Amino acid sequence: MTTPIRDQSEAFSTGTGMRPGPGSSFAVYSRRNTPPLPGPAGPLTFLVEIHGDPIFDHPLWIEHAAVPSLRVEVRCTYDQRGVMSWHPAGGPHDTVYGFMTLLVRYISGFERHLRGKPMRWFGIPAGFGGAVSDKEALVYPNAMRLLNHPDDRLRSGKRGPFFAEGLRRNLAWSREFFPDLAATLKGRNLPDPIAWILTTENGLGDDFEGHFGEPDTGWVREALADPRAVDPAHLIDGARTFAQFMRDARTLTGGPVPEYRHQVPLGIPPGRSPLNDESSERYRGAIRLCWDYSRELAFNQPARAAFLRDPMTNPRTLPCGEYQAACDSPWAPVRVRPLTLQHQMGGIFHTDLQMPDWYGGLPNQRPDDALTLGELGWETKANWHRALEQFAPEKMRSARSDPNPARVDRAAAVEAQKLVLEAHARSAPHAPLVPFVTHTTNVPVDDMVSYLRHTRSIGGWGCCIFMPQPTRESHEYWAQVIPRVNA
């Protein structure tokens, strides 16, 4: 049995004087003590990451109460109309100005149509902590890597699981930005955001080179030899150093993690091969923990503190989340490929909201059916169907009840994604689901409704819609979805 997660509420020490937010609770769970799925929630909150002005008088906002984003690019400046230019922002004050001018523009657009209702909005400081190039960082002072900052890299120049300098710089920015914006909104009697969402995609990305070559020249070995790997000032999750995490990590069956295999039939790099699942999952799990914990310290905690209007009635304050950031655990591993199970986060998740994405289809589906001839773990449609028949026979039997092959494929995709949602929800019951979704990949309305109804049935707080072009067609799509999900 995998060692249970201990109560770590007193174990966090960061050197910053900051502690986990109210969303960070750790119960004692294990594969034998699996938490139940959260119960059904009330109506979902539909957040809309919108690029451009909405159609202000559309029923999507007026009747169905969707919540538009104010998406302000932190690298850039904005004029008094809330229009962005690529002139570099000089600091947090320019981002505050961008939010204020854009908010005033939206309020002006909505005021004739909301009929006295206050406008709701949520904030996206686009690019915060993002993976900017070293050249961009020189041009744009607000552009600062949170993970993989140049000063945090290993001696060879490779990335590692350390983020002290990225944290220092981004935390200083947040400690200026959030109080300034909160005070400005309050001083002008304008509404606070209902949430803060990051869309930076600053996680581990496509990194499968923690181990590489014979002999192994990947970054993991170098990171373990780095003094920071055992230094309590460089914890990856608030409780453990990188060396402690790597030493304690186990497979799902509780055994030692297999050694990396460089010689595999398929896999570029070889760490991507399903034969290296557990080897790659160990270091990728470590980076997911770094991503979550660095976000908690550099972004979530300053945001919560600045917008804590009434701690007696609203101790949690507004929630924070990030695109694709969600939890996994050995008691509820997340099936991201037919035979690949994410589990090394161990149920540790500081961020308030879990935001897995579904943009249609099976998880990480690859169109190349030639991969089916290799290991069964590759994420082809045929392999996914085999896996669902083995691990979720009832869901697959339900999908196959339709005589139309195309609808079978659609149903299988929805059921596979529901399993992903359930695993995230069980892994961190304290952090409700708010999946990222979009209409741009032609997901049928019925499929989207089914997926989001399931989100609601397992305690979801909402969803975040990616709307890159605010056309009338995109507004109409979601105006059909929302009332059916929240009925």
C-alpha cells in the first residue's frame, strides 16, 4: 500500500513568511481509504476567457449570467480606452491601469443591458510567470519566469525543480499589483473580480528529458547532485525537498520506481514511451508539485490577501486557478493515456480550483493508428477503446449501445474525460473542478452538456470557456449549453 499522506498543516516552511491558503487542506487518504466523490453542486459559474469585446446585449450575459474575463497582458501597456499596445509595461502599475480601463469599457458596454445588476468579472493577468525567452525578459520588465528562471537553472543550463529566484521576482510583483488594484477598485466603488485565473501554461509542458541517454544525461541526475536538492529552503511542495520526493516516490503498487529505459521501440524522446511511464511520471510529478506550490506563494496568496474584504464572513475570499493545473494521487490516479496513470502529486494541491482542459476528443488522442502496432499504451483511438473496455466496462458498454460508429466514438471520448474529472475530484476534494472547455473544436452541444452536467454532479464550481473570437455563433453555442447544464 502507498504510504498515506500525513497531515502537513504545520509542516510548511518557505522562508517567505507565507503559509498555505485556506484552500489547502490535507486529509489522510490512501488506496484503502479513498475519499468519496464530492456531492452535487449548485449551478455552475460560467467564466468566459474572451479575446475582444463581448456582444454586450446578448442573452449569454444578460439572461444566462456568464462572466466575462478582463484579460490584461502583463507585458504591455493599455491606453485610456483599454486598448493594448506592445509598448513594454514598466511595472505592476501599468497592469493595474490596464485592468481599470478595460473594466470601465466593459461596464459602459453592459450598463444599458444589465438593468441595474452589478457587472461580474474575473481577472486574467496574461503571461504572469510565463515561459518567456531570455530576450523577451530584457524587453518586457513585467515578463518574469516563475519556473525555469535563468538564475534557477542547473549548472549545465538545463531546467531543474528549483524556483527561488522566479518566486522572489514574481512575488515582489504580486505584492505591489494586487493591493494597488484592490485599493483602486474600492476607492472608485467598482466591483471586485470573482476569481483570478492564470492561462500562462507555465507547467512542465512537454518535458520528457528528465532522463535521457546511455549513460543518463537527463536533468534529474544533475538536479539530485545539486546542493539545493537537499536544502530545506528549496522545498518543492512546502514539505519535501526534491531529494526527499525522489527517494520516497513509489509506483502505484507501492514498489520501487523502475529504472529509465533508453532503448524502446517507439518514443522521441524515449521518456515519452509508455514503457517509461513510471520513470517519467516520478520527475514530472515533482514538476507539477513545483508548479502548484510556486503559484500558491507567488500568486494565490497575495491575491487572496489583497481581496479579503470581510474575513469574518468570507474567510476564503476569491478563488484562484490555472489552466491545466489539477491534482492527482495514488488513491485516484488520472488516466491521461490508455495505460498511463498520473499519481505522484499524492493529493497535495494548494490552488483553490482544479482546471483540467477538454477541447474535444479522447485525452491526448493521437491520430496515427500505426502507433497501435507498438505498445498498447499509446493514446490512439483503438488503444483508448481497449482500455475503457477493461477499466470502465460499464461506461464503454453504454457508449457502444448506439448503432452509429461516430456517436460511439463521441460517447467514448466523453466517458473517458468524465473519468479524468472524477480522478481529479477524488485526489483533492477540497479544490472544486472548473474545467477549461471550448466550442472552437466543434464539440457537439449534447456532448458538452453531458460533460458539464457531470462536472456539476461531482461538486464542480464552474467551467472556463475559451472564446478566442467573440462571434455571434460562439455566443449562441454557449447560450444553448448553459441553461441545459444549470437546469
